[in-house]
Amino acid sequence: MAKVLIIGAGGVGRVVVQKCASLPEVFSEILLASRTKSKCDVIAEEVGQGRVKTAQLDADNVSETVALINEFKPFMVINVALPYQDLAIMDACLETGVHYLDTANYEPKDEAKFEYKWQWAYQDKFKEKGLMAVLGCGFDPGVTSIFTARAAKHHFDEIQYLDIVDCNAGDHGKAFATNFNPEINIREITQKGKYYEDGKWIETEPHEIHKDLNYPNIGPKRSYLIYHEELESLVKNFPSIKRARFWMTFGEEYLTHLRVIQNIGMARIDPVKFKGVEIVPLEFLKAVLPDPGELGENYSGETSIGCRIRGIKDGEEQTYYIWNNCKHEEAYKETGAQGVSYTTGVPAMIGAKMMIEGKWNGEGVFNVEEFDPDPFLTDLAEFGLPWHEKLNAEIEL
Ligand code: NDP
């Protein structure tokens, strides 16, 4: 049993809180802190029974976080605020001696980079303090990395070709909306594509490469090669990989909106002067787009995210597909959040549970594929995200 501090009261935060609250034998006390306290209070109210305490916190401010941690004394922090806060929260954890978990890698505000280098540089600091920092424990990164670890542990002597395939075949009924924080989402999707082959990173123009891929229970969907952060840690932790790529589906309508947003300068992340004050266009755009946390109500359809792998087992070529499908409607019925928040929040809760139960342990900074995938995947199926696997699968890629 352990106390947990959850930072961030967005769509993902709502799911993490609800899932943690449903397991009092693991998460004895929960404090939800975020920039806007009223959002924490709404979530606490939904859970009821006084299970969740709330607090106002600007997590960019290390001393504020340190003070809150010292007052509440949690075993760990689950960081589901924005990637900009990662390092400040890690600093606060180091100062107070508590463990750390997040779902997205650190990003400086003025650069969209999606690199682990800043957080990996904390390795020695966490080691010296005997603390554990777990990076990227959402769905992708997160479950996709753990799916790959399962493949390596049980089905392959050598993973050679890895394709992570992420399909959202949902319909939220809005002309344009992002499924998680719009600022982070648009930064991720408008950057150049990149994949790994024969020891090198190969860059592509945004959305230059696409294929129609078949997804279980969904059918064919146009899928675009984009860069995604787990590729960086996976090729490091599984050095037999010859090629690693990430594919994501986008509808025509979504891409058209995105093109317009970029062409008119609204995706810019550098400040511009407006009526005498500096504003960042993408931050302003976020303020007028639908809140991803509120998309759930009319969201139909499902997501399908998985790994398609080719490699060698016992001297023979092996193919393998492992995936989860998640229905937006069911996610909403259970938690009031749509499927993308759900598929991120459930793994974050399970990662924290693994740490509290000592099933994942160590000192330093870790990516999730470095741990035993088995207990995590058992819990993943039990707590709302059943997964499926197929050996000798037909791999379209
Ligand atoms: P939201 O924008 O809905 O929520 C972010 C929350 O963090 C908001 O409540 C926001 O407060 C709060 N916040 C922002 N800045 C601060 C700050 N300085 N101090 C304290 N709180 C702050 O995002 P999501 O819930 O959609 O996403 C949360 C995280 O999950 C993001 O990092 C995202 O990248 C990651 N993610 C990971 C995925 C994965 O599969 N690995 C998939 C989807 C998301 P306020 O309400 O005041 O703005």
C-alpha cells in the first residue's frame, strides 16, 4: 500500500485517478495536483467518498512541488501533466526522495524534439539517491514498448524488423480536434518523419510515406510513417533491430485542417507580438480547440495499437503481431474519458502498481521495456485493456 501524488488533471489524469482510486489495497491515499485546482476537484468529486485529495500546483516551479511532496509524503509521483514539466518534477522527486513515472518524454517549450537525452542524463542522479524514474508508461510509448519486450522474452531470439502501428478509427463528431493535448499533438505530427534502418536514422518529409494497413476489427486505414519517441529507446535496448518504424492513421479531413493550421502560421511555437504582448500561436490555438478531455461523450469507434515484428526464433524466420483494441464508448462509460486518454491512463496506473508492488524495481532512469513485461501485461488485460497476439502472423510491412 502506498500514497501517490498524481500531477495533471487533464483527460489522462482523470483516468489515472479513477483507476488508482479503484484499488485502495495498492493506492492507499491519492493526492491530485494540477495548475487549475477546480479541474482536480471535478475529478475528485466524480470518484467520491473523499478518496482523492486535491491541490493547486505549478509544477514548473520545483520548490512548490517539493513543498507539496514534503507535506503529503507520497511513495511516488505519477506525472501526467505536460512534457514541459518532466525535468522540474524529476528535480523535485530527487530533492524529496520519491520515485517518478511519466508518459511522455521531456520537451523544451521552444523546440519540438522528442528525444530522451535530457531525461537519460538524470540516470546517475536517480541511481545515487536509490530512486527509480520510469519513463514513457502510457500506450505509445508504454504498452508498445512492453509488447516488444514480451516478443523478445517469449517469441524471438532476435527481433529484426519492428513496426508499431497506431490506428484511431474513432469519430468524435467535431470538424477538428486532437485526442490529447493539442499543443503536444500538433508539435508531434507536424515534425519531419524519421525511422531507423541499419544503424542510421532516416528522415522523411512530414507524411511523405504512407501505406494502407489492415487493422483487426477495423479494416484498411491509410497509415503514415511518423517519428515517435519509443523508437529511440527500443533500438537502444534491442540492438538486434535492423529497422524500426512507427505508423499512425490520419483521416483526410484531419490532414487538411493540419495543413491549413500550418500554412497560416498557427502551428508556430516561437512567440509573436500581438497587441503589445508576446503569444505563441500554437498555445493560442489550443485555447480555442475542443478540450480532448471533453471529447468522450459522442465518441464512437475504436483504437487499435500494436507491434508487428519479424525476426528469428530457433534459427527460423518468425513473425508476430500483438495488439489491443479499445472502444471509445466503453472507455467513456467507465471513466468519462475517451479511448486515447483511457489507453494512456490505464498503463500509467499499472506501471505505478508494478513499482509499489516491487514487481518492477531498480535504481536509476528506465524505459519500460527494461522491466519484466509479464506481470504488467497480466494486469493490463485485467484492468481494461485486453490484448491479443498472433504468431506466424501475416505482416503487411
Ligand atoms: P491535457 O492537456 O488534457 O492535461 C494536462 C494537464 O496538466 C492539465 O490539467 C494542465 O492544467 C496540467 N498542467 C499543465 N501545465 C502544468 C503545470 N505547470 N503545473 C501543473 N499542472 C500543469 O493533456 P492529456 O491529459 O491529454 O495528456 C497528459 C500527458 O499524457 C501529456 O504529457 C501527453 O503528452 C501524455 N500522453 C501520452 C500518451 C502515451 O500514449 N504515452 C498518449 C496521450 C497523452 P490546466 O488544466 O490548467 O491546463
